[in-house]
Amino acid sequence: MPHLEVVSCLNLLFFLHAVAPFKLTGQQQWPVPYRRFEHRPAVDSYCEALYPFCPTGDRDGRIPYMRDSDIISVYRLQTPVWEFKYGDLLGKLHIMHDAIGFSSSESGANYTMEWYELFQLGNCTFPHLRPDQFAPFWCNQGAACFFEGIDDLHWLQNGTLEKIGELSGNQFNDMARWIQDDNETGIYYETWTVRSDPGPNATVWFESYDCSQFVHRTYRKLSQLGARLSSRSQTNYTKIYLYSGEPTYLGNDSSIFGQPALKNLATAIRQFYHPFRPHQSFADFAASLLEAFQKVVLEKSFYLYYNFEYWHLPMKPPYVRITFEEVPLP
Ligand SMILES: *[C@@H]1O[C@H](CO)[C@@H](O)[C@H](O)[C@H]1NC(C)=O
Ligand SMILES: *[C@@H]1O[C@H](CO)[C@@H](O)[C@H](O)[C@H]1NC(C)=O
Ligand SMILES: *[C@@H]1O[C@H](CO)[C@@H](O)[C@H](O)[C@H]1NC(C)=O
Ligand SMILES: *[C@@H]1O[C@H](CO)[C@@H](O)[C@H](O)[C@H]1NC(C)=O
Ligand SMILES: *[C@@H]1O[C@H](CO)[C@@H](O)[C@H](O)[C@H]1NC(C)=O
Ligand SMILES: *[C@@H]1O[C@H](CO)[C@@H](O)[C@H](O)[C@H]1NC(C)=O
Ligand SMILES: *[C@@H]1O[C@H](CO)[C@@H](O)[C@H](O)[C@H]1NC(C)=O
């Protein structure tokens, strides 16, 4: 079939062309910058939340205005993930959720602010393989949620509720504008941090984009706005690591799954994700992580989805690790 050969060659050239800027110039920036969007797109109706996102937040994400004379206390909030379902088991594994609390000294009102998955962690970590679509389908949006109230008990039980600083009303209002912009332009959740090895001099290939990264960004913003933050205890956060050699860029949905010449790659990516269907419970998710671990150890291969593009990771020991490590306040 000479005609098909030609088509394949052209596609291969096209593919190499897409890869070339990364391979030949050696200019690839690590970690790969997380892509910002002009605005958040509507969620595909295929993605259905089991638990509604931000049920008690303002529908339009509005954050109340504070008078400059007000003094706003800032709280560091941390709790084991889904503690109500699994007790503090996930706390012992140190899978923690982070948030920030605020309280106004003038009105006495208090507020919680957090950034999390619209469709839970499993859906942000593994895609759906739909019979009617060749490309894996991701329900991976994440967003900020700001709502009135701080549930002291929820955070205090096996977690943290600690006042770490104070803001003026103006500083709070500046932060609110920044949050809304951050929320509109940073739209998807990324579970994994990918590094070359566990040592202190490792190259970071990809940074996660999750609840704790949001907390760090906000603390940095507050510090830029002139706020002083300090904690009496060590401020540790959960990180989920993959370890690999230098990643190779593969392409996006249309360049991989729309090219007959790349059918083998497309099929390999689908097969890779097949055991890791997004499950509905965190326990199942933990079991999937274990399965993922076995697969990446045996095959030393991982297809990472980042910025809505695929990368190949040549995995190496210790492959996958969950840590709870210190990130000091700015
Ligand atoms: C994950 O996404 C699927 C597909 O939309 C949905 O049916 C399921 O409820 C989601 N899981 C959770 C925990 O929200
Ligand atoms: C962030 O975006 C989500 C999704 O559109 C929205 O529900 C939420 O209210 C927004 N949050 C803030 C603080 O703007
Ligand atoms: C907190 O930890 C203690 C001791 O480990 C345990 O007895 C208790 O049930 C935990 N509480 C919650 C809400 O997980
Ligand atoms: C937040 O407000 C509630 C209701 O007034 C109160 O019970 C709780 O202690 C407050 N929490 C903080 C950290 O200010
Ligand atoms: C990390 O890099 C520093 C500076 O180049 C060097 O002094 C140190 O020995 C390195 N540490 C390891 C564990 O390689
Ligand atoms: C996918 O990649 C191709 C080739 O690099 C590019 O032309 C196209 O704009 C990309 N599509 C999206 C949706 O980013
Ligand atoms: C917090 O992180 C530090 C350094 O990253 C580590 O030595 C310490 O054991 C961690 N604390 C807990 C409770 O895991």
C-alpha cells in the first residue's frame, strides 16, 4: 500500500516537527511551566460531580469587601483527607487537605478559602476511556472556593487550625482580586510532582497544581502585599511524587489521537490508563495508586498528562512516593 506509506511518512515528519523544538534546541524549560488560560471554559456535561463543588460558596465566586480599618486574621487550616469516611487513616498516610481561614474583627464573620477538584481526586489523576472517543477523556478541572464560616472542629480534629498573621482590609481586598484572576486562569488540577530523584539537587520536571500549591501561592501573594506570616509549628504538606529520567514530549489530543501514523502511541497511552479508571472512593483511589505503582515498576513507563498534552516519563526507582514535607511560610 504505497499510498498509505506516504501518508504515514508525512505524518511522522509532522510529528517529528512538533517534537523537534524540544529535542534539538535543548531549550526545554524545567519544570515545564503550568499553562494559564485566558478564561475558564465551561465543564463538559460528561463530567458529573458526585458531590457538588463549593455548595455554600457564592454562585459567582464573589468575595466580600472589607473596610481598610478592619483587621483580618489569617488561619492555616489542614486536615486529613476525607477523615469522616476513613477516620485518621489518611492522616497517618499524611494525605492532607489544606485551606486558609479569615476572620474580620469588625463584623466577627469568618471565611474559609480552598482550592480543589471539581470531580474529586481520581478524576483529576486518571482519565475516562470512552468507547465513542479514541482520546482519553479528562474531568480534571480544579477551582477556588470561598465560603462563609470556619468549621473549627473539622480542622482541629487531627489537623491544624492556627492563626498565622493579620491583614488590613485593603490587603484582603487586593488578595481577593488576585484570587479571582488566579481562579479564572489556572483551571486544571495536577496530582503529580515529577522529579529526577529524591535527593536535594534533583531536577523538577513538573510541579503539581493542587490545594497546597494554591495555599503557597496565596501566602506568597500575601507576603508581597506586605503581610507577615509566622507559625509556631513546622508547616508540612503532602506531595505525591513520580521519579523519572528526562521526559519526552509526545503531543496533544489531536496530534496523537487524530494521526493514523501514531496509532501505536495512541493505543499505548489508552492501554496505560486502562487499569486506572477514576473510581469514586478514596480507598479505591489508593488501590489504584498501588496498581499504578506495579505497572510503572514493571514497565518503567508513565504517560503524564500536563497542560492538556502528553509526555512520556522513563520511570526509575523509587518510582512513586507520598511525602509530608516542610514548606516554610514566606
Ligand atoms: C468522576 O467523573 C465521572 C464522569 O463524569 C462521574 O460519573 C463521577 O461521579 C466522578 N467522580 C466523582 C467522585 O465526582
Ligand atoms: C472559581 O471558579 C469556580 C468554577 O467556575 C467557581 O465555582 C468559583 O466560585 C470560583 N471561585 C472564586 C473565589 O472566584
Ligand atoms: C483523631 O485521632 C485520634 C487518635 O489517633 C482518634 O482516636 C480519633 O478518632 C481521630 N479523630 C478523627 C475525627 O479522625
Ligand atoms: C468562626 O465563626 C464561628 C461562628 O461564629 C465560630 O464558632 C468559630 O469559632 C470561628 N472560628 C474562627 C477560627 O474564628
Ligand atoms: C548538591 O549540590 C551542591 C552544590 O552544587 C553540592 O555541594 C552538594 O554536595 C550536592 N548534594 C548532593 C546530595 O548531591
Ligand atoms: C495540538 O498540537 C498541534 C501541533 O502541535 C497544534 O497545531 C494544535 O493547535 C494543538 N491543539 C490544541 C487544542 O492545543
Ligand atoms: C515535616 O517535614 C520535615 C522536613 O521536610 C520532616 O523532617 C518532618 O519529619 C515532617 N514532619 C512530619 C510530622 O512528618
